[in-house]
Amino acid sequence: MLDPMTDATKKRVGAAAGATVALVLLTSMNFVNYLDRYILPAVQEQVKGEFHITDAQIGSLTLWFFVAYVLSSPITGFLGDRFPRKPMIVIAALGIAAMNFLTASVHSYMSLNVRHAALGVVEASFGIFAPALLADFYAEDRRNGVMTVFNIAIPVGAAMGYLVGGDIAAHHGWRMAFIASAVPGALIGLLILFLMKEPARRTGAHEKAKADKGTVISLLTNKAYLGAILGYAAVTFSLGGISWWMPSFLQRVDGRSIETAGTIMGGITVVCGLGGTICGGVLAQWWSKKTGKALYYVPALSAALAAPPALLCFFGPKSVTLPALGVAVFLIFLGTGPVNAATLNAVPSNLRATAMAGQLFAIHVFGDAFSPKLIGIVSDHSNLRLGLGLTLVTMVIAAVIFFIGARYAPKLEHSIEAPAAA
């Protein structure tokens, strides 16, 4: 009869029971999360026309979304490190659906801002709890793969937001696009309630049993953690602003209809974004066998290589707009999975929800909370091409931060053979 596994061995197993179910359900909800978020960019030309607002005011919609998102993240991070996350994930999922159903009652610019702020609170909750919970299902050296799968939902969800938003808005108006997206979110929230387990928190010998003030403050001096989140913030400043305005760019500069612009953005995002996410995860997984720094090197190369084709897309001839956009999207999504794995691996298990809250705070306060509005202001005073192009400076900054952060990357602990998946 085999001896039971020691505590040390249990800490290093590849995956806990129920891991596969959790990964599938949470990835599905993340897909809906990003579908909801990218409907507005697809329909904002209709919104602008109905409410007679400027590009700067359009940009303010995302500003208020992220203000609420950021202000709520410290609270959700605190709760996630101290209480079971499954019930809070269910509440967040149903809350996202509820905010989309309520879009039917939005008939003023101010109420649209309020709706977006409320959506930001529930989306922040899901964005913090889900990765932290998944990290407790999987060992350190498997989290890059898990976060890559989880973040596949970003390009696929964004693509569907563009496609669904543009198509439904063209035939039924922009409100109906949001209402239609509420149904799958509600269904997945219920599936999480009835099918997903709450995992035990993985801990190591070097970790404290609970998070105290000194441990939380230590995040501010954790160079590996800061390198991951600040580099990600610089990427998000550019990516968030560009993704928000690209459907409008295709309509105004490239002469596309709202439906065609949504279809183009959806197709490029799902094919190139999905391809980039998968390739980046595979590259980081292979490279990580040689060095833990790979989780920083891949995002660094992603940011540095994406800037030139993006510039060509904005300022080059129309014949290269779409090919250059596809290459830029592929390259920027290379770093999505690795950077989230780097964030989780840089901190002890008792601080993962707080660490993810800090990541969300950084990428939105220093990232995409302000870039859509800044692009709108530049567009109002000059043109949309210039507004988009100026944001690419932060891609170069991101590459530098990631390369510096790689110097402090922790060594990865490799798991033993995993138990049977749920």
C-alpha cells in the first residue's frame, strides 16, 4: 500500500480536484465579461449620434467605468483573501448580467455613465476573484498555461463584442446589443453556482497563515510583482485606448459601415488575438523550462514588436491598414497569459486576491482609464490618427519595464504528476 503524500508533496501537485470544471466555467464567464466590455466601442458612433456628444465625452464613458472599477478593487481584494470566492464570483456574474438588462432603461448620457460605473464594480469583482481562485487549483509551473487558457477569453470575447455589437446595432439599435449579451452571463453564473467547487488555498512553508498589514505593504517593495503590473499597465494604456477607438477609426478613416467595422474588428481580434495568446503561452511555457524570466521576456518582446505595425496601420496607406492591424494584434496578445502568471507567481498564496486587485488598480489607473478620453480630446482638436498613434509611446516603456522586472523573477517550482482532473 502506498504511503500518503506528504504535506510538501501536496503543495506541489499539478491540479486539485474540480480544476478543469472551474477553468472551463471561469473562462466562459471571462469571455462574456469581455464581450460586454467591447460592445460599446462597436456601437459608440450610434451612441454619439443619439446623445449628440463629442469624442471626449465618449471617452469619458470608459473613464467612469474604470473609476468605479478601481475604487472597488481594494475592497474586493480584501474580501477575496479572507472569504470563499465562489459566492462572490456568482454575485459578480449575475450583477454583470443585471447591468446589461438595465441598459434598456438608459435614455440619457448621464444615466449611461451611471450604468457603466455600476458595471465596473461587478466586473472588477470577477476580475480579481477568478484568477486568484484558479491559482489555488493549479501549481506554479502550470499557471502560465492556465492563465493563457483563461485569457483566451479576452480576444475571443472582444471579437464577439465587436461582431455582436455591430451586427445587432445595425439592425435593432445599440441597446439591444447589451441586452442580448446579458442572457449567457446569467446562465454561466448559475452554472458556477451549482457545478464549481471552492478550492483549498495553496500555501508554502514561507507563507504566513494570514495577510497582515506588513505583508500587504510588502507588495510595494516586491520588484518582481511591480515589474509585472507596471509593465502591464503601460501596455494597457495603449491597447485599451486603441481597442476602444478602432471601430470608429475604421468607420471614419477607412470608410466602413458600423456593421462592417464590427465584423472586421471581430474577425481580426479573434483570429490574430487568439493566435497570439496561444503562441505566447506556448512560447513562455517552453522558455520557462530554461528560466523563470520567460514570463517577463515574452511580454517585453510582445510590446516592443507590436508598435511598428501599429504605426503603419494608423499612418500608412489604406492598402496596409488591415494587414498591419492583424500583425499588431497578434504580437500584442503574445504577453497576455505570461504576464498574469508572472503576477500570481510573484506573491504568496495568501495575497493573490490582493495582488490581482493591485494589478487591476495599476493597469486601469495608469492604463486604460484615461487613454480613451485622451485619444478623444486629441481627436476633437486634431484627428483620430494622431490620437491613436501617440499612445504607442507606452508600448516602448512597457518593454523596458518588463526587461527590468525579469531581473527579479522568482524561480519556478515544478509540480509532480497531477491527480485525475475533475
